[in-house]
Amino acid sequence: MKLSEIREMSTSELNEKVYQLKEELFNLRRKQAVGQLDHPKQLNFIRKDIARINTVLRERELGIK
């Protein structure tokens, strides 16, 4: 996800997206433990997306533009 896409979303949409990404991250970690994960880089992408969304949420909380 791009930062511009994240900034266009509402706060409730962002919270929902974080929840979905955390579920997906959990499933990928489980696949990795079993040895069925095809693209290990996917874990990094999801972690970074979660961090980006949390950064935007924190900016909104502090009133930073």
C-alpha cells in the first residue's frame, strides 16, 4: 500500500485494515512454521504496511498533517 492511499482512508477503515493485515500475518507465520510459505518477503511487506497505517493513525491522533 502506498502512503497516499492510506491517508485517503478513514480512521475506521484503517483500524479494520490493520486487523485484516494482522490476521494475514498470523496465517503467513503459521505457513512459514510448517514450511509451506512460497514468498517469505510477503511477511516483510505486511509488517511494513501495518507500520505505515499505525503511523498515520498516530499522526491523526496528535493532529499532525
